[in-house]
Amino acid sequence: MNDYDETTLSHLRLLCREERREFAFRGRSQGEFASWAERARPALRERIGLNRIREDIGGFVPSVSLFEPEDLGDYTRRKGVLQAEPSFEVPFWFLLPALPGPHPLALFPHGHYADHGLDYAVGIAHSAEMTKKIEDGDRDVAVQAVKRGFAAIAPATRGFPPACIPDIANRHGGLNCRSHLLHSLLAGRTVIGERVWDLTCLIDWALDRPDIDRSAVLMMGNSGGGVATLYAAACDERVTVAVSSCAFCTFVGGNGAVHHCDCNAVPGVLKFGEFHDVAGLIAPRHLLAVHGRTDPLFPGKEIERAVRGVRAIYDAAGAAPSFCHVYGPEGHRFYSDLMWPFVMDSLENSAVKTS
């Protein structure tokens, strides 16, 4: 392990000390959980900049435009555009089963892709390499969902083409996500907040449709998409089942290392709490955390530390069976055989049936 030297670690312990975390959960009972969640959720929304976005757009109301559907047999696929802000568009795919609804809703924010990020979820490959990645990593999750009766939305993730402020002069290492992050931070926002905003707007739009079941909303993402899933589900209680794949890890490790990517950073988040305090706000709703045994991005002991923290919150909320953590045998990818049984069982236990 590459630990910092003791002088640096001493400084990091000063910066990250737990007593500064205003919304670190320290309760044991359902009443303490309920009181904490009532205070912590609006504080998290403020911390990630959702209120700032609302101020920035004034009276503007986000809207959606849909293109003509493509008939793919047992489902249709349509390109859509979310006008998330007066000057910012977010493209997405909308998949709808051929059978009549209403259908439960599923959203699939994607992680770090240099290009074509939203196309992975719907199985559209632009090269042989992309085809292999989709097949080997179970990445066509929106197609998997629509074939299980869900209406599926696969949006572009802010910070990646085409929904980004690009690094036009290679000032940020050629990383569009870093360029987008810096512009957002200077405006008092976070990229995480913008991603949550987009997902919330898409839920608003979808739940107004008569062919969507308002009682069942699944959100599932891998890597950066898994982080966006956790924040969105923590902030928006309409999400009934959340699946975070290859993303569940402490903000700062015991050795002082930060394992999450730059664009997932929320300034001052440790003054709010640790990773498990964010994820714990999903309780008592269903939450699955999945990791790959050979995934090099997150150390096992930090994964387990985050899991222990979330489990303690779910225990206090009286919802222990609603949280599950599992390992897949490979690396940084989706694991359909682990995710879908949890999702379908969760919907069954919530008295929600797919068509």
C-alpha cells in the first residue's frame, strides 16, 4: 500500500477529523434516523449545489423533446433531449416495452467514457472494441431493463460529451470532465449536483406520463454512474431501488488517499459526513452495492468500511434487509446476474409488479 508519510497523514487527520462532520449519523433508533434524515437531506441538496442551480435558472421550467421511435420488436427506442437549463441540453435514450403499461421506470446514468457514453446502456456499439466492452461487462443495462418490463432512460452524464463544457485548449489534461468540474465549482456548483438535477428532471418528466408506474423507480449505474445514483437516490425519495456498481467506497481512506474521480468531488463534503452518510439517506428504500473482486480502483478495506457505515444506518432505520452488498468475480463492470435478482425481489417485496 502507498501510504502518505506521517507528517502528511497528521495533516490529513486534522482536515478530515470526524467531529467536524455535522451530519455524521450517530444514532441507533428509528426515531433518531428519521430526525437525522429530515435534517441531513436538505443539507446535502444544499451542499451539492441543487439550490444554486434552481437560483441560476430562475423561472425556467425544464422540458423534454422526443424524436420518432424506432421499432425493435419487443420494445421501441427513441432519442430524447432534456432542456435541463435555458442554455444546456442533455440527450438521452428512452426505451419503452411494446406491451401496454403502466411500466416501472428505470434510469441508467453512465460513468466515465470518452465518447458515446449513453450508447453503451442501449447496446449501440460504434466499434468492435465497444461491442466487446458491452458484451463482456453487461453494459447494455437499459436493454436488460426494457426486456424485464421497465421503461428505461439512459441519459448522457454531465461532464462527458456531448453534455459537457469541453477542455478546448488542453488546459485540464484533455479531460472534459475536469474542465466541466472547474467551471461548475467556480460558479458555486458541483458536477454531482448537476447530474442529480438532470436525473431528477427526467424523473419529473417520466412520472407525468400515463404509461409510467409512479410507484416504482429504479436507478442503476456503474463507476461514476454508481456515484450519481447514490447522490440522486439520497436526494430524491421517489427512487425506490438504487443499485450502485463499482462505486461504493469512502471519500477518504485510512491512509489519506482519495479514490473517487475528480468530477465526483463535492467541496466540503466531509463537513457534511462520510460516504456512508450520503448513501444512508437512501434508507429505508432498497439499496444494492456491487463490486468486482479484481477491480483495482477501490481498496477492499475502504469498501468494507463504507459498507459497515451504511449497514449501521439501515439497522437503525429498521430496514436491514433492504441493504445488500455483493462481490462479482471480475473487475470494473456491471454484474447482471447479481443485480437483477435483487431488483426484482425488491419490487416484489414493495408490492410493485413489472409487466
